[in-house]
Amino acid sequence: MTPRALLRLLATTCAAVLLLASCAGGDENTILGRASANDRLTIAVSYDQPGMAVRRLDGSYRGFDVDVAKFIANEFGVKEQNITWKEAQPGNRETLLTSGEADLVVSTYSITDKRKELIDFVGPYFVAGQDLLVRMNETRIDGPKSLNASLRLCSTAGSTSAAYVRDQFANDVKMVEYAKFSDCVTALLAENVDAVTTDDVLLAGYAAQNPELLRVVGDPFSKEEYGVGLHRNDPASKAKVQAALQKMIDTGAWRKSLEANIGSSGYKIPDPPKLAP
């Protein structure tokens, strides 16, 4: 073999080795690449939404959204013990993604056009309806139209729920905001607010914790489509999340998780939604 031919062979071999290494390690600018390279994912969930996602005193995480997150991670080849959990609050979810602090957000995250200007979604993996939580003996409130300037409505900063009530039904209702829904529920029990608004499935979880004190009005007035949030411009990872959600639905794991986490609240479990392409 001539020296020139030998050089060509070496160059080709090196290029092939580099290509294989690149394929194996993956592009760490993508979720798939980071999961492949590090065997880890960072996923943000709520810590205080009964039935959907709670952080328990022993440090474990429970709820439907948590199960969705674990299922996706497993499809990415990441075991549960290698998930790094972060707290998602209504006001910080986009920032968690755009800053790179989280790979995914699975946190009763309603898909909206405004949010899609900053981040991407896969879903909907669940469809809820907005409702009101009130004290058991409340007689003034039977739906959003009954709210007025003498009543105090609580929701969380960064949530779309309160703005929707104000814009569509009761523009003079007094608004009270807290960082967490659990703070709103505490304020409701203490009679510092008169109603809490968010999605009915979340309110059902809080009512189940205080069945003698709180009730859901039971008049849903919107459609909230939950999606998995992720960084934009990552089509391969988005497709992987999409496939994972579809598999969770098709195998029955989706319904099994809902029955285990919110079935006891009396909330009627809906049929699984059709994922958007």
C-alpha cells in the first residue's frame, strides 16, 4: 500500500470512528442527546397538586403527572432513580425550559398560543375543565357569573385561570394571587378568600382532602388541554415524547394511573384525548 493510500485509509477510519462516537453520544443540545449521554433527565412537576403531583414528606413524588413523567423518562432510557425533579410553579414554567433548568415540564400545563411563542408542547395528554372550589356552606356562588365585586377569587400568579374568569364572566371580582394553589386553599379555609379557581381535576383533589369543608361547584366553564412542555426546535425529542404518550394511552397505563391517583375523589375519569400531530 502506498503512503498516500494509507493516509486515505486512516482518514476514512478516523472519520468513521468520530461519526460513531457522535451518534452514540448524541447531540447534548437535545433532550434525547442528554438522556443518552448522561442517563439522566431533569423534569419539573408541581409539588402541591393532590392527585396530579405532590412531593411527600419522605421526598417521594406521587400523582398522575408524575407517572406521565416517569413513563416518558423510561421511553428515553432513563430510570426513575435517575430523574432529577424540580418544582414547577405557574409563574416559572416557561423560564425553567428556556433557561435549560428543566428538560421537560409535566405540570397540568395548559397549551396556549401565547406559551407556544416561547416553548413547545406535546399533547394534549389530558383535558380538564375550569371550575370553582368553595366552602361547603357557601350559598352565594353557583358558577363564574355569580362572582362580583364583593367576592374574592383566588388563583396563582402566572395561571391563565383567574384571567379567564375576569375577562369572560366577572370583570369586577376581587383578585387574590398566591404562588401556589395550596396557599389559595389555605386562604379559602381561613375565609380570607371566597373561591378558588383552576381546573376541576385539581379542585377535586383538594376537595377530597377536606370533604367536610370544601366542595367543587360542578359547573365547568372552559376546556384546558394539558401538554408536556419542552424546549423549541428539538423535533426528534418531541417525536419521542409524542410516541411515549401514545404508548401510555394505548397500553392502558394512562387510565390505570388516573384511577389510582384521582379515582377515589369521585372525579369522572374521561376518555383519553387524541394527541395533536
